[in-house]
Amino acid sequence: MVKRTDPYIPGEQVNDPTVLKLNTNENPYPPSPKVLTAIRQEAEGKLQLYPSPTADDLRETIASYFQLDKEEVFVGNGSDEVLAFSFMAFFEPGEKIRYPEITYSFYPVYAKLFDIPFEEIPLEEDFSLSVEQYFGAEGGVILPNPNAPTSLYITIEQIEKIVQNNPEKVVIIDEAYIDFASTSAVTLIPKYENLLVIQTTSKSRSLAGLRVGYALGNRSLIDALIRIKDSMNSYTIDRLALAGAKAAFEDVDYFERMTAKIISTREKVKERMAQLDFEVLPSEANFIFVTHPIYSAQFLYEELKREGVLVRYFNADLIDNHLRITIGTEEEMERFLDTIGKIIRIT
Amino acid sequence: MVKRTDPYIPGEQVNDPTVLKLNTNENPYPPSPKVLTAIRQEAEGKLQLYPSPTADDLRETIASYFQLDKEEVFVGNGSDEVLAFSFMAFFEPGEKIRYPEITYSFYPVYAKLFDIPFEEIPLEEDFSLSVEQYFGAEGGVILPNPNAPTSLYITIEQIEKIVQNNPEKVVIIDEAYIDFASTSAVTLIPKYENLLVIQTTSKSRSLAGLRVGYALGNRSLIDALIRIKDSMNSYTIDRLALAGAKAAFEDVDYFERMTAKIISTREKVKERMAQLDFEVLPSEANFIFVTHPIYSAQFLYEELKREGVLVRYFNADLIDNHLRITIGTEEEMERFLDTIGKIIRIT
């Protein structure tokens, strides 16, 4: 299958602590202190034993958070693995799937690897998405909500229309950033057998370093994912990640406080960026997607990098004059705004 | 791909601490204390950031242990993931691969999933393997050494013959148990571009709970594995597992002492089992494979289970009168020998 690979390239990961990293949508806050306690406990004396192959404990915890059954929850080694397994489980060679032309750039990578044909559906000029274009897709639909890197959210009513209009195919809603937006499509799961919602602990639960993603959906969809997983790797999540993710789900208060903080910072940054003449898309994610009428995105990316601030620049059609900027702490965003303000004024 | 799945079923994982678990070939000793220190350090303050997508640090450490270059090392989420990626990278639909008829039962699972045809090569009656039968394989060869569940080892000279006689195809040697045997095929890597050696930290390095496996081979083979991985999941190993596995590799002394202890226990258990009239294959693994002239394997498995001792029984052709028994600590094996001794005498 190597000849069909066209690998995804993640944002730069740097180790320099003086660099302000606003390029991979990580959470600026550490996970709940209860996560560390759980990891420390789990590390004592059990590492020589395999983790649970069924991850029942973590699945129970996630299920109860979403008021679902354990059998409606699949867990994997990051949501990228869950996405890859979903492509394997639900999409078929010979049947065209649909996803937005501008979206998470891992989708075409999976599609090529597994020989799944695809149609990339253009967005409107303002990057908004018309749901009708996703009706009656031959092989299924995959859609991030909020979309990345645009940061735009579509309502649960719009999602429901897409699901209703693909009754024989699986519709995957990739909700990596949903906790920074309004309503998740999870509440539709009891009504639709063909809806799979994928989320991650990497963003809103501050666990990018632990690699735990999950899918929520009808039992038959979850069973299919389990069959794929058990045909690839019996134990995909290690003991420490299982324990840490469980603790993160249990500390609802901490999760809600940190998420609210990021949303509040985001709203302030949006305003300040507008004052600097940036056009800022109405983000419902933990990042913003911006463009400037005078300064090119590539120029700003490079100048920011020179000043020790990393943001994400995509050298790709339609979005190569935009920057994707992760929302950090209040202090980090002050430094960012200060730096970009100077670049714009000095130049 | 769900219709091609025929999932692997791992050994039972039980949580009852009174049960003596000798059924999944885990190490009875905890990992080096340095592993815990490394994990604790890594857990402080970095969990919200992605791990290194290239895992350079761990790859450097493994490379230096084996006197290879970092570019000759691939790391993955357990050796099962490394095996799955290897099937994807090196074996093709339409070209028959070969592996032993009795072997790690995950191989046919991968082959079916990726639509790779296979020939299962019969072993001799004593479970030994004739290398000539692996020469000129149409699609490549995969072979565990020592073999599982038979525990039998073939020499590096025999491995070399198989590699030499498949010059255009990849030969994968799955060395999950090699540290309990004599020589690894790793020393052949500089001589052969078509040899891939896969190992794991789950057995000899007591890290089954952390999920870190690795492949060693020519750069072009490692590059192919990286392309597959980067088309599936950018970050397959979490921060804690990267740090823990690195520390385990660095504590060579601890690793050597624990491995020697298990080998010494194994030799004693072999003798004691022979005294109980068991036929014990000449194991070079951290488990033994045994049969009794009077008592059936299934009977012994069930009686042992009733007494709180779990061993592995395979309800499969040719091996359904054998038991695979993991080597535990000296004390654990005393309990095992005592229990099986009573079963045989009482019945």
C-alpha cells in the first residue's frame, strides 16, 4: 500500500521553551490535577501487564458523560486512529465519499491509502458550507464541525439534514473542536443509525500528549470499529492513557472552567484582531482563522516565526492568504497580539 | 473492510489478583524503577502538548542499543501495530506470502484484512521448521523466532538462508521472545536489504502495559513503515510511553538481570514438568509448550482454571492437546507446579 501513501504533515513540533506555539491547536492549560494522580497510581506495579483490550472502564466513563451505553462508545489511540479505522470500516473502494474542499487534510490521505474515491465539495466564498451538497452521497460523508482550519460551525439542525439525506450511508461528524462551540451532534445518535460522532481528548481535555480519541454511535457502527481494531491491534491504548483519560472525563468542573477560559480569551482576541484590521472568521473552535487586507499570510507567518511565535500557515489553494492561530492563555495571547501589532506597524 | 475481518482473540485478561495469570506471556517482574521515574517526570506539565511525531529520542536510544542508525529504527504502538503496518507496507494482494501453519494467530487476521493471499507451511511432527520451504516465496515471508506458541528457536544461520533465498521479497522475523533465546537476527541487517526484524518492549522489558514495539531494518524498509504510519496517525506513541520505553532501554543491567532470572526459572520448570511426565518442547521463550501422555490439555486447562491458575489453551488443529504456560516468578511457578501436581495425582 506504500505506493498509495501521500502522508499527512502535522504542524511543526518544537522543543524550544521560548517559542510561543500557537500552531497545533493544543490546549494551553495542563490537564486536571486528578489526571496526574490517576497516572501516578496506575504506573505503580502494573506496567508489565497488558491493558484491558476492551477498555471497558474508560468506555463506561465516556458513555455515562454522554448518557449513552458503553456499547455506543469506541476508544482509540487518538482521534486520527479512530478516523483511520472509520475509513476502513465504513467507506468502500468504488463508492465516492464527500467532504469539504477545505477541511482536515488527513481525509484525502486516508482515502488514498484505502483506495476510496472522493469528491471534495467546494465551500462558499465566505468558507460556509451548504448542506444540500452532501445529500445522497454515494459512499458516505465526513465533515468536521467546527470545520478546520476555517473554525466555522454548522448547526445541529443542518447536521441532522445531512444525516437524514444519506439514510443508507454513514455520516461521520468529526467534532475535535466541538467543546468550544455550541451543541454536539451526539444528541442525534439515538435517532439515527447512520451517524458516527468522533471526538478527542487532545483539545478541550488537554491530553494531546496521551493520545485518546473516541467515536460515539449506534452499536452496529461501534461493533464494526471494534472488529477493525481487533484485526489491527488488540491493545491500542496503554494503561496510563486509559487511566488519565478516565480521570479527565470525571473532572467535569475543571474541564468546563478551562473551556470557558479559552472561549473567553478567543472572543477578546477576535476583537483585538479586528482592531488591527484583520478579517476574523466567526470561530467556534480553540483557534481563529484570519486574513489581513494588506499583509500576506505568508509574510506574517514568517515575521511571527522570526519573533518566536509559531502559527499555522497552509501553502494550499484558497487558504494561502489565511493564518490559523491557536488560542493560548491570556498572557500568551497578549504576547502574540503585541508581536503581530509591532510587525504590522513597523513594516 | 469489515467483511474481511476475522479478529484476533487475545488471552483472557482478568483483574482478580488471586488468579495466577500464566496465559499471556507477560513478564512477572515490574519494569526498571527508572521507567517509573521517567514517566513521573514526563507527566509533569507536558501532557497538553502532542508527543514527537517522529519519536527521534526513543529511536536514537534503541538504535544505539543495537548499534544501528536512528533511520534503521521504526517505533509503533506495540509490535502488533508494527506488524499490521508491515503487512500494509511490504505484502501485496495477489502475491502469496508464507508463514508456519502453527504460529502467531494474528498473521492470518492481517492477511485477510488487507486481502493478502497466504500459504500456511506445515511444521514437522515435532513442530520444527524446515527452512527450505520458505525459499522463493511469491509475496514474502513472516516468521516468529522463537515461534509461538511452540517456543522453538531456529538459528541465525537458518534465518540467513531464508533471507538469502528471497532476495526480491521482504522477510519479516518477529522476535517478540528473542531476549529469552540465543542470537537475534539484528546482526544480519547491515548485510540484507530485505530483512525486517520486529521486537517488543512487552515481554523482556516488562512494558506490556505501555504498548511500544519496534522494527529494525534497512532505511528504505523503515521509510516505508513511516509512510504508512504517517498516513494512519501522526502520533502513535504517547509522551509517557516514549519516556518509559527509553528509560527501559537505558537500564541494560536491570533488563539483563530480569531476563536471566526468567531463563533460570524456565529451565527449572522444564525439569520439574518432565518429572511429572510432561513432554516439554525445548523452549527458548518466556513460556513453555507442553503436553501430557495421559491428561488432555483441555482437562488440565480447566482444572487449573478452577484452581485459580490461568494458562493458554488453543482449541485449534494440531495443538489442541498442548498448553502454553508463561514463566512467572519462582514463587508463582512453585504454586503452578504444586497445583498441576495435585491435579495429576488426585485425578
